[in-house]
Amino acid sequence: MLRNFLSKIYIATIALSLLSIDAYGQDPEFTQFYANPLYLNPAFAGTAHCPRVSLNYRNQWPGISGSFVTYSASYDQHVDALNGGLGLLVMNDRAGEGTLNTTNVSGIYSYQLPVTRRFSIKAGLQATWAQKSVDWSKLTFGDMIDARRGFVYNTNEVKRDAPANYVDFSAGLLGFSDLYFFGVAVNHLTEPNESVIKGESPLPMKITIHGGAVIPLEGKGDAVASLSPNVLIQMQEKFTQINFGMYYNKGPIIGGLWYRNSDAFITLIGFQTGIMKFGYSYDITISSLTNKTAGSHEFSLGLQFDCKPKKRRFRTISCPSF
């Protein structure tokens, strides 16, 4: 389930969910969507043609005990011999101050098909090895409590020291021209069981739909400006999240503002020069939690390397950098 709908979960709730047979997982979320393109949609692999490295860090709700901290690193590039792109994505998510830990390693291939001189389609496939584990030393249970002395007893709950390992599959489709782009991604196609105890804990399928346009404004040389309106919709289990946003780009500076339905405003500032780009975004909580969460902080660092001249025309996607 989408993390922004789980704002009232604390470490104790995590413990209870681990004991439920019908527990369901959730996906970490990054709000600098296009600064982490492979996580958004596997079809983005190779869209920049030359080698690209993306590093991302997110600290969600640091004001609440048991916040979520997520790291992500990816590499991708286009390979002429394969007529498509290859990508590698590694992610680590620590929930409840490290109580619940998830690590994913994904390999991605995307195939590019030029439909016309102005429009191309990419289709991507992703295979993931995942591991989920629990630090039982950070969990507390009801049978550990003494009415007078507090937590003094050992629990009778059976601990599982071995982590849960499973294989996951995802797919994506991307269409783009010089002025607009759209895509759809489907994660967890087989809804794998990620239970860390006995029983079933399927990871629900997640569907992401995204799109936008690039509107050139006046300017010359390196000072050319543009606007980019965007929309992103995510659906997982019973929840739907809708994001509306706008980017403004002039020279090396990029600014952005997003609204996430009934949850937060997202502000962003980015700087891009040479092969490097850096971005910072802050989620301003507008739900019932207000300032109790201390918002969410996200940092991104991207490296876009040069490569040998293309043997044939290759269309790169014109979408936001963050």
C-alpha cells in the first residue's frame, strides 16, 4: 500500500502486522520521480543513451518515531547491439528505525522502437531479487509487560532469524517525442510472498501512470527556459495517489512544485551543470498530521556521462530531470 496513506503507523503497529497472516506490504516512494527514473518505470533504462548514474536518499517523517529512510542507486545506458537499454537498480529501505529492512537488486532491459521520425516507444522488463528482514530486538509484545514494572519479561513469540527472500518482476511502457511523454509501469506482477513469519504476505501489484509535456519559453543559448506540466497516478491495493506538478527550467536552475492529493505539497530546487545534477525536495505535510511529521527530505545526485558519437539517430526523452 502506498506509504503516504500509512501515516499513523508506529513501531508497535509494525509488530502487530508481522503477526497477522493476511498482512500486506508497501512500496517505498521517491518524490523526485524523474531523478530516479528506473524506479519510476523500467522502460526509462537507456533513455539518455550515454551512461547515467542516479543516487537518491529520502528521509520520510523524521518527526515521528519509526520514520522511513530509503536509499537508491542505479546505472543505465543504451547498447546499440541490443537495440535497447540495460539498467541496474539497488535499493534499501529501513522502516521503524531499522525494525523492518528491505533490500532490492534489479536488472532491467528496455527495447526501443522508433515509430515515426518524431515519436518512439520503449518497453522495459525488470527482474528483482529482494530480501526482507526484521530486527526482533526492536519489537515489543504484550506478554513482556508487567503491570507494575513495565517491560520485564521475555516474549513467547517465536522469532524468525532467517530473512524472507523472493523474486519479483515488473514491466513498463514509455512513449515520447520532443515535446511530450507518457508511460505506464506495473510492479510486482506475480505479487510475491514477502512474509517474514509463517503465512502469506503478498506484495500487492502497483500500477503507475505518468505523463507530461515540455513547453519552450523565450530565451537564447544556455538561458532557454521551459515549463513542464506533469501528472502521476499510482494505484496499489485499495489506495490511489494522484500527483499534479509543474517544473520551471532556465539554464542550470530547475524549480518544481507538486501537489499530492490530500497529503502534501512538494517543493523542489535543482541545479545542473556539466555531467552533474543535484536536487533537494521537501514534502510539506497538509494532512491531519500537519507539522508532527517534520515533513520529508529528499536528495538526489545524478551523473550523465558523455559517450562516443551515435552511429545512427537516437531520440533521447525530453522529460524533467527531477
